[in-house]
Amino acid sequence: MDTERFQRAMVLRDTGQIQEALHELCTLSEETADNGEKASLLLNESRCLVQLGNLPEARKRFEEAAAICPRTQGRLYVEFQRAMLQWHEGNPFEAVKTLERLLKHYLDLLKTAEHKDLYEDIQINQGILLTQLDRFGEARMVLEECLSFEFGAEDHASVLFNLGLCYLKLGDFAQAKGKFLDSLTDAAREQNFVGAHYYLGIINYKEEAFAKALQEFEWCLPRAEKGQLPESHLYKWLAKCATQLGMTGDAERSLELPKSE
């Protein structure tokens, strides 16, 4: 395999140029006859296709890779991509189980320098998955470890956001606020960026900083769809803030608006 071209494809992928990376990987895959190299390339193609939202084709490339991958350490990467597909195909419980099996059986190997990047990918994704499955105590421990990793700005912001959510659900509002504020960077995913403001509004409300809470919920309202936030929840929080601030008319209007939709 042309190592220089492969590295270029990885740079393209990691900088968000997914389609270009996929094209380079496909070209390399067609040119190699070595099963180990071809399996690696197909797995990376599958990963790109997941990012592009083409799950059927991502599954197809994965199955091709799994069928030809030698019984070597390359199987670690097969199982990791299996978990990512399970997650994006709507089976987060199975995805977590797959990642847990990897860590149970191959932890020492994954912690070697050769597989350090894979170990960190496993932990980041496991932490986010556990958060989504409301396993906040377990997720917090995993995500706290992830803060020691050297990774891209987008992953860092994602870890901070999910860690903030864990702290919030576990009742540690001070830690949650700090992590949500730290996650608000230009690299943050849009959904997480809006979500962080929403949760900061909730924390401010619980701290009786009602004016600050009101500002956060007002900021979120026109961005509710991007943050995948139910508008009815935002209106209820706006009403609660308005009531606490003595804005009776605004509170009544906030409660009426969802009903008129």
C-alpha cells in the first residue's frame, strides 16, 4: 500500500473532507491485493460512509473487510467498526457490549503504543454511548480518563459536553457548569453547542440565577431544531423564569404559545 497516500486520506478524513478521503481510500483498495491491507482500507471506507450517513454502503464495506481480515490484531479494528455500525444503525446497547468485550479481552494489547489511538477511540465513543444510555456514573469515569488524551478539538468538545451532562445528572452542578462552559468552542458540534446552553439555563435556574437562565433559554429558542430540543420544554422553562422574575404576562404567554401551535 502507498503509505503516503493512505496518510493523506487520513488527514482528509480528520479535517472533515470525508468525500475526498473516501475517494482516495477506494482507489487504494482497488490497487492492493493484500488481504490485510485491503481489509484496513475497507474499514476506513466504512468509517467515512458512516460519517456521510450512507449506512447500507458502510455495512457492505464492513462485511467485506470482516470476511477477508486475517486472524491478527487487525480484528481489533474490525470489532471497533462493528460497534460504530451497531450504534449508528440504532443498536446502542449492542455497540456498548461490543466495546466492553474488546476492552475485557484485549485491554493490555490496546494500551500498547501500537494501538493507543484505537484505545482512545474506544474510550471516547464508549463514554458518549454510556451517557446516551443514561449510565452516567460509568460514563463519567470513562470520560474523565478521556480528558487526558490528545485528540482533535471536536472530540475534546464532545467529551466535555457529555461529561457536563453526566455531572448534571449526578447532581454536581458546579462541575457540570464548568464542563459545559469549556465545551462552548468553535469546534463543538452544533447540537452539543445548543444543548450546552440549554443545560446551563437549567443549572442557572437551580442556582436561582433566573435572569441568566432566561437569557440562555431565549438564546436556545430559535435554535431548538438544531439542538434537537422540544420547544415545549423551552417554553415551560421560559415561563418558570418569567414567573420567578415577576414577569407574569410573559409567563402566561410562554405557557400559551405551545398550545397555539
